[in-house]
Amino acid sequence: QVQLVESGGGLVQAGGSLRLSCAASGRTFSSYAMGWFRQAPGKEREFVSAINWSGGSTYYADSVKGRFTISRNNAKNTVYLQMNSLKPEDTAVYYCAARYQAMARRYEEYDYWGQGTQVTVSS
């Protein structure tokens, strides 16, 4: 079992930045691909970004390309989402997720989830 705990959410003005962190349990962290999803009220859960086990491959939703950066530090069992140039439409609860080995973009393909952290971007 993998436990994930997100942190770093909050309130920020449009154009500002936030850095989300997701701390994972277990010595097998490096065997898992990690992803970030977000969900706004009344909307479906949306894929944001994913990173493979080594950090050598990443993938981003078109809506965040050029603004968000996913990274991981396996020595610290932590994955990050650096969010720059934030827009009001980025407002959502952001979830960290993990799946064994290969990256994926569909929420149903992930095995473990964090509790979520609220990101609110004011205009």
C-alpha cells in the first residue's frame, strides 16, 4: 500500500505561482509512475501531468503546458508540481496519484490517491 499526502495549496492571485508537493510512503516509490489531477466543482476530474519512475519522461495536459512543471525526487519519496502564471480557471482541488510502473492519463488507471489540496486563483 502507498500513502500519498499533498501539501502546498492555497490562495494566489492570477499570474502568481504555487508549488505543490506530494509525499509518498514506502521504499518502492521509484517503481511507481506519479500523476497530478484536478477537479473543480461540477466538473469531471481532469488530468494535469504525469511523470515516470525515473523522472526522465513527463506528460502535460495542453491547458498547462509551458506553465506547470512536474518533477520528482526519489531519494525524498516526493513528487512536485510547480505552477506558474496561474489563471482563475486553474482553481480546483489538486490530487496526487500513483500507479505501478507505467505512466497513464486516465484517473481509473491509478491505484493510490492523496486527499487533495485546494488551489484557488483570484482574478
